[in-house]
Amino acid sequence: MRLPLRDTPAPLARLELLHLALPRRYTFRSAIGTRSEKQVLMIRWWMPDGSWGIGEASCRADPRYSGEFIDGAVLMLRDHLGPMLMSSGTIGDLVEACSQIRGWPFATAAVLSAALDALRRGGVHDPIDRWTFPRQMSVPVGASLGLYSSTAETLHAVMRSQEQGVRRVKLKICPSMDPAILPAVRAAFPHLTLTFDANGSFGSAHLSPLADLAALDPLMLEQPFPPGRLDLDRRLKDRAPDLSLCLDESITDLGMLYTARMLGVLDVVNLKPGRVGGPLRCDAALRWCRERGVSAWIGGMFETGVGRHANARAASCLPDAIAHDINPPSTYLLEDIVSEPLRMADDGTIALDDAPVMIRWAVVDRSCVRRLDVLPGGVG
């Protein structure tokens, strides 16, 4: 008889924290900053028998996107979560330890992911394996495009995405951008499935221009206001009831999902597994959305193949989604750390291999800027 996941033993010899710096193919600009490299925090869960699993924390190097950032996450894992971990605990014990940490969902999610990955490599089914509803193993891909300085640059980027076959194009927007760009994109691509993502950069002074975006027939407007400003989302919805609102940074748990839905400001949710606290909570959120008919898709933060593969597996549980932000890492990283990366077919989908990822350790070693061992009960 299969053991309930929470009761499954998850022995721990040590956590290995790996801070990587991976060059990007191009500079990416959004309302919260410009990036030319991807800094990554990887968590490796080592079992006493030498087997291991790996998870990726999707936090940024700075706290401009969320309050969580890599240096802080390392200190939290070293000084707070590490001392609470047990060498012979269960997955339930690990969940309980993580639940005592306020905030830091990306880091705790990576620890949980690493532990579940270690177990899965040994034959234990994780929440996605135990999913009881239909899955779609060919996942449709959407492209997330940054801010560009001119209409011509934006049109070129959109055209390039169309040529690659992506199912949906998401354009980053901010209050200071040229107001002529978005109408020009819609005029040039009248049938394009188009999304706008503000990354929470607008405020109460921008209700009218945001409401005017409805005339461009976007599939959705994502995170127009800072996290927690559901009052402004409600005011925007009153002005433009046909504008479909997608929340992202605001959704950190089931409580925020429920609250936003009850307020009538959540039409779509960009569900990031890391932001809601990892595989178990993501599984609960996926089930919540399915049971209530809430449209959802899986977003990303330009993860490596480790995080992208995990996100793609979550996306497979949402067969009705038009597209997910899980384009292959090869489109934005010069070099990935997995040996069998995701690849997009001509029809704009990626075929999902459910097997655990294989790591290119030479790339990890070459890009590693910091390495730290954390033992159960404290630092190694």
C-alpha cells in the first residue's frame, strides 16, 4: 500500500546551497529593473546514502520583485530553517518546519522540491504523479517580452516570437512607456493573443489609462497594481468590467486566491509554484482553481531547466490553459544546467518528459559563485 506523502520518510544528511550566476542571451527590461544575467539559488537535498534531489528557488538577487532575495534566503536557510530540519524526519516534518517560517516561499519551496525530487528519484510519487485529473503532456508555450525603447523594437520582438510559434505573447508595460507602442502592436497583429504585464508598477493615478487598454482586446492585464492593492483592482474592474484581470504577485496562498475571487478582481491567476510555497501548496491551489472553474496558467521567472521542468509538470495539470510562461531556457540563457533541456516544437508546444532532470555539473561548477552546506540542526 502506498504511504501517504506526508508520512514518507525523508532522511537528510545535509542541504547544499548553490548560488549560480548564468549569463543571459539578451538584456531583459521590465518595470522593476534591467537584467543581463540570471542569478540562481539551487538547493540540493543529500540523503545519508549519497542519493540527492534538487530544487530551484525563483527569488531574484534583489528585493524589488518581492521581499525575498537570494542573500536573505541563504541567511534564512542557514540560521533559521536549517536548525529546524531533522536528519530522520518525514515530509510532514519538513512541511511543518517550513510553515514556521514567515515569508520566504521561494526558498522553502526549493527545499521541499529538492526533498521530493530526491524521493522521486528513488521511486516515491510526488504530488504531480498523484494528480487524479487529466494531464496534458504537450504544454503550450507563451513568450514574455520585456520593455523596449521604441515601437520598431517591440514589433520586431513580437514578430520574432510569432515566427517561433508561441501561442501567446506577453508584453511588459509600465507607466513611463511610450503610449503609442501597444496600439501599434495591436494594429500590426490584429489576431494576436496578447497579454499585458505591469508587474505591479501602476497606482491610483493610472486607472483611466489602464481602463483604456480594454480597447486593445488583450486576453488579460496582469498585476496592474502592487501586491495587496486589491482595492485598486476593484476600482479598475468597476471602470472596465470587460478587462480580464490576472493576478500574480498578489497570490501567495489559498487565502489570497479566495479573497481576490470573492472581491471579483481575479479572472485569471498566474500561478507560480514557488510563490505559493512549493509542490504541496501548488497542488492544493491547482485543485482549488479546477474545482471552482478559475482560469489558471503557470508562470515563471526565467528559471533554469530545473525550475522550468518543475513548472512544466505543474502546467500539465491545466490542460485548458491557452499557454504558460515556460518557454525553454535556451531562449534566454546562454547555457542551461540540465543535459536534456525543454524544446519547443513548431506548433508552439513543449513535450514534457516526466523523468527527473539530469544536471550538467560542469556548468554548475563553472557558474557557481557561492556554495554552503547546511546540516540538520545548523550549519556545516
